[in-house]
Amino acid sequence: MKKSAIIALMLGTAIAANAEGYQVNTFSAKQEGMGHAGVAMPLGAESQLFNPGALAFSDKTFEISGAVSAISAHATATYDGADYKTDNGISTPMNFSAAFRIFDNFYGGLTFYTPYGSAINWGENWPGAVLNQQVSIKCFTLQPTLSWRFLPNLSVGAGVMVSWGSVNLDKGLMTATSLNKLMGALGMPPEAMYAPGVTPASVNLNGKSNLAVGYTLGALWEINRHWNIGASFRSKMTMTVGKGAAAVSYNGAAEQLLTPVLDNLNHTNFRASLPCPYVFTAGIAYKPIDNLTLAFDAQLNGWGTYRHLDIEFDNLEAFNQHLIKDYKNAMTYHIGAQWGVTRRLDLRAGLMIDTNPCNKEYYNPETPGQTRIEPSVGFSFRPIKNLSVDFAFMYVQGTGMNGATGRYDDLVYKVAAQTNPALPGLLGLQPEGTFTADYHVHAFIPALGLSYSF
């Protein structure tokens, strides 16, 4: 039973790393150029992503659009005077939307997009490996939508969100410093000891989520030919990994010492749930002249519902975990402008400010949480009447997070306690370890889209 307790506590720490900073705001190449403002604008098929109520303001019989972004993100952790940088690949969130007129002023549509996701790679051997080495989180949503303009200047809409995804995570199970103390007490030779910064053992957690279902609502009011007001709501969903798999890998002498303790981990399935928070957005759009639109959106992200993470284990009910996260609700602000230079060319510029929901006392360094300042530019070019080619570029600069502390259970403490309950105290081991660092992030996000309508 002690072995099972060690496994449960260790897995609980690992899965907790998945729950920070994984919301994606790249739903449209056009609107990315405007800082992702758009809840009070009629955007055709892409209205399904920003405000389903605005879809009924379309003047097209049919429209299809698609876009892909390429996120190149970079993070730096400063620990003990040294900088450690991520080595990330390119993430490619995407969206595809189609919409069509059913009756006069009544529209339907279908959209596919990636509302949540995260990818970061700190490497196998860095001082914060006990919190995270690499993580890849993917979430996909398919959303059918209906929208009705029941008055000439007022419309409403609703959609059903069906989501699924996956998680793949690697983290270190212990620090070299803790394991060296235990190995020395057990009389293992000096050549078996680990250099500082080397990770003796790691765990990989891999699983696919069950389907999750939510809803989205929206309304658009065209006050007059200059002013629009819009609002939309996306409900909270819970992504649940019902039967994830765990696998342990070793570096050097740790395999001989720890296999008797960790072998059960390779045969343990886990169940964990992560929240996709509700999002409420309200905004205005103003057209001082016919070919110029100014927009502002205020977006409330309901991270405050994420107070803890619960983890359950097959046949290990006594060791289910209840981990404190203590997130807070956070605002995202969008401001943008669109200028129709000619009938074929639109220019855009915008700014997004995304505030941090994370608690710096319960911190984990995958896509490190901090307030981000995100300016953007973009354009659309229509080579023929019904075809639009859209491009945008957004730069992301984090404001930094200093003195952020991650907490983890010291697996070596628990292994030593099995051997001799007094041994952890004699070795100076503690049941919980902390890792405190300063974090900075920046990213480049180009986006390319196409749309066709008639």
C-alpha cells in the first residue's frame, strides 16, 4: 500500500501541471489583425466563433472560410542566476467555418476550431524538471450554430460545442540532490551519483479525453449605421481523461534503486478532469465613416471556478488526490481598427491585453502564466469579387512573473521513509519541495486565411 501511495502522490503532482495557461485566442486571421476584437461586428461565417448572434446579419447565401496560425513561443526561466530556455516546435491552431441562409434572416452554420491547447519543451535536464519537462495539450471543438435576425437591427444565435482532446506530459520524479542523499546513505558508490541538474527518473502521462458538450449564445444590436453592441457567452466544459496511461523512464543507477517502488506505475491508469472555463464577452463597434470600423471587446474568462484538481486512480480510491490550484477570474481586452482602403484591400491593426489567472504560489512552468501584451497587424486582399485572402501577424510579450513558486512532493523522501521512518530526518529531506524562478515569455503568431462567399 505504501508503494501505491507514492505513485498516487507523484501522479497527482504531474497531472496538476496541465492546468495552466492553455486557452487559445487565434480564431480568425482577419480578427487576429484587429487584436481579436469582433463580438460587435458581423463577420459572416466566422461570427460563429465570436458571436453566434451576428451570423444572421450576413448578406451572403453561402460562405466558407478557414485559417491556420503558426505559434512560435519562447520562454525563459531564471534560476540561481542562470537562464534556461525552452526549445519548442511550432503549434498550429486552426479554424474552419461554413454558413448558409436557411430562410430570410435565418442562418445556419458549422465551425471547427481549437479553443484550448499548449505545447512547451524545457528539456529533460533542467532545474525545474520536477515540475515539467514537456507538455502537449490539444483540444478540438465542432460547433453547429443557428442564428435569427428577428428584427431588422437585432439578432440572436446559439450553438452546441462538442469537444475532445488529448494530453501528453513528461516530468521529473525527483531531483539529483535528494536522490544522491539517499544513495549515499545506502552505500552506493560515488560514480553512481548524479551531477546537479540531471534528472534521475521521469514519468510520461498520456491520455485522450472523453467528449465534452457545452453551448454558446450571442446577440447583436445594430443601434444605427454607426454603432453596434454585441455580447456572447461560451459555457464551461470539463475535459476528462478517463483512462490515461503512465510510463517511467530512468537515467543511470536510479533504475536499480527505484524499479521495485515504481514498477506498479507502469501498470496504473489514472482519471483526471481539467476545466475549460466559461467566457463572457461584450463589445462595441463604431463606424465613423463607411470604410472605417473601430472595435473594443472586454472578455471575462471564468478561471475562478478552477480552485482544485481532483484525480482518481483505478483500485486506489484511498489515494485519490485533491490538489489546490486557486486560480482567479481574468480579463482579456481587445481593441482593433479596420480600414477599407479600396474595394479589394482592407488594412487592420489591433492590441490584445491578456491578464494572468494563475496563483504564483501554486505555479507550474508550462506556457508560464503572466499578463501578456499582444499588438497585431493584418490585411485582406480580394483578387476576385467573392474570394478573400487574409493575413495577420501578432507579437506576444509577457510582462514577466518574478518569484513564482512551484510545489512538488519529494518522492525520495517517501522512498527513504519506507526503508527507515527516521531516515528522511537524518538525511535532511523534506516531504515537499519548492522551485522558485523568474519567468519571461514572448511569441510570434503569423496567420493565413481564405474565405469564399456568394
